[in-house]
Amino acid sequence: MDSLWATVARVAAGANVLLLVGLLAVWGRNAVRLRSPHALGLSTFAALLLAENAMALYYYLADPTLSAWFASAVPPVAWRAMVTLHVLESVALVALLRVTLD
């Protein structure tokens, strides 16, 4: 049985993926249009963080071995730690998206 912590971690990782897609779209467009090293660096950052969150989501939901382990054997203290990291990352990404779109 999945815990509330597991569900929140999955939702936060999914939200991070969506936020990073938005940031990558803006920063990638700017990198192509402006040919700026700064925009290219931001795009690289977003792409790597997107890969990390997409992999986390895959491991949580689809990997045949790890998804079963995450669903049944991970103690609540580990989930609380993962939720803290994912939610803090979500807050930071919302702040970045807000200033990027401003």
C-alpha cells in the first residue's frame, strides 16, 4: 500500500518535470535566438534537472523492480526525506519560472 509520502513525492516529481519543460522551452528558445552562453547554461541546467526528475518519476512508477520496492519496502523516514527534497525543488522551480516569465 502506497503511503501519503510516496504519493506526494511522485506528484512533486511530476510537477518538477512540467516546470522544467516550461523553463527549458523559454531558455532553449533564448539560447537559439540570442546565442548567449548564459541562456545555453540555463538550458543545460534545465535539461539535466529534467532528466533527474524524469528518472525519479520512472523509478517511482514504471521500473519493474524499483517501483515495487518503492511501493512496499521504503520506510516513511526515507519518503519524508525524498518529499522534502522534491518539494523544495518545486518551490525553487516555481520561483525561477516566475522570474523567467516576468
